[in-house]
Amino acid sequence: MASSPETISSVLLLASLPSLSAPHFLAPVIVSAANAASSRLRIVLFSRLFDPDAISHTQNWDHVQRLLTYVYVQATKTAQDMDKPLLHVDVLLKGTNVQETLPEDTAEGCEVVYRVSGDAIVAALPPALLELSHRYVAAGSYEGRTSSEASEDDAIPSMLPVVALGGTFDHLHAGHKILLSMAAWIASQKVIVGVTNATLLKSKSNAHVLESLETRKANVQYFLELFKPGLEYDIVPIDDVYGPTGWDPYIQGLVVSRETISGAEIIATHREKEQLPKLAVFIIDVISHTSSNITEEDLSLMRQTKMSSTLIRNWIVDREKQPRASQILKIESDTEGYLKPVERGEVGCVGSPDV
């Protein structure tokens, strides 16, 4: 396990993007910032492509989800290598409209700002942020696959008014945040999030360290409002695969991961039976051999990086066991001379009549 010479509770990373390509040039900066952060790393990416109406959000679905995934994987893999799986990583996408100042609370609690050497961010930054200590890191290689914006198709709306998704969202991690971010990315009015009720989670491994329903709902709400303020967010508990998609006629889009696509098929069958409008399904599927936007190196790193609530719960349980193990070692140390190894030729050990 690597070690960091210095840790800072909360770190902010600011960078501008020239395109929607996976930003390989940011890798050294992300790694440096993730190494330094002990509690939270907030990454804000600026691009003209994130300005309102700059591009179609639905048609650029693949480009944006791969961009987000690349950044999250770089930060998460670094945190895992540092044995910091509880590091909170947030990736935000902001436009460069100079009339819209970055919200003051974006840097709330942050102590240090990491930047790319030579990067001139054209967006308006709040004065409080400019007063923080800034550290500049040289960019990595700009080589790699490039992506352009998708061709416009007027038949496909840029965004959908109401988008839904569901999940457990225990110990909100990068995988969850990609899912939530992409739902907000294509929604123009409202995002409905179904959060699995505890009654359906009893079979989960280490279920005793699952976060409460209220905590999970609050974490989802907080992140969504941070990622895209201004939308309406309806965070509701669900006891089945349908949630509001089982009855709400105003939902137009459904966001799922590749692993849960069977749930989307069940929902589609149910809505057809109930004569509800068909949903446009958007799939988070970044690990794909057929994608022209993912290099073999990216693919390998994505597979190595586990974005898993199960991993986090296992880590927590292992850490809970450590104090007990340390206590046992201390007792053994304190009783040295009473409990001693069996000497050659002896039967049993001193002070242990049951052996």
C-alpha cells in the first residue's frame, strides 16, 4: 500500500476540458489530489460543451458517461491503492458562461485547490475559492482517442422532462454517482430516485453495516443538488422493482446499469400491460470491448477498480475487527511469561491445565 507524505481533509480540483474525450491529460493531477485528500475530493470540470443548449444531452450520452467514468476510476483507484475506500469523490460538470459564477459552496470545507499547470479557466470563480492555496501539477499526455459531439437529430429530444432510476445507494460511491449524474444530465425538470427499502436488503453481505434508509436518501439528495442544482428531485423508498415507474405516466426516461437491465425489461412489460407510455432506456455501459472511445489501458483500469458497496462494507467490518485483534495481542504481550510456547520435551503449557 502506498503512503502519502501529506494528507488534507478536503481537496478541490479544477480543470477545463477541450472536448468530451476521456481526459487522459488529467491523470497526474487527479492522482496527486486523491493522494492528498483524506476525506473528500471534489473535481469540477469546465467546458463550453456543458453550457445550456450547447449540445444534445441524450445524443452525447455515451461520450459523457465515459468521461465521468474515466475521472471517477482514476480517483477511486488511487483511493483504493491508498486504503481509503471511504474517500468521497464528487465530479461536477460546469459550463464556461462567464455570467454564471461557480456557487460559493462548491469549495465549502476545501483547504487546497489543485490545478493543471497552464490551464486558464474562463469561468467565473468565487473570490473565496481564489483565496485558497493553489497547487499546480503538470498535465499528462494529450494523446489518446478523441471524441466529437454526436450529430444532431431533431427526432430525439436533447433532454427528457422526467427521468427515473433506482438502487440501494448504500455508502454512496463512484458507481452510484455516475448513475445519478447521468440521470440528471438528461433530465430537464425532474429526477425520481427509488431507494431500496431495508426490508429487501436482509440478504446483503454484512447487512448490519448498511446505512439507514434516511441516510441513503439524504446522501442521494445532497449529491444530486450538488451536481445539477435547479432540478426537482424526488427521492422515494421502494419495495419492488417498479417503484414510481409502475404507475407514473409522466416519466419518460429510465437509467439503468448493464447489470440491472433485466429490471428495465420487467418494467417495460408491466407498463405495457398497464397501458402506460413506453420509457426511453439509457444504459450505463462503460466497460465495452466494442467502444471506440475506450482504450485497452482504460478498460484494464476500469476492471481493476471495484465500485462496490459490498467492498466498502467488507472494508468497514475488517476495520472493526482490528481493534479486537490488537486487544488480543496486547493481552498476550501483557501475560508473557505466564502463557509461553511449549518447550521441547514438555506436554502442554504452563498455566493451561485443560491442554
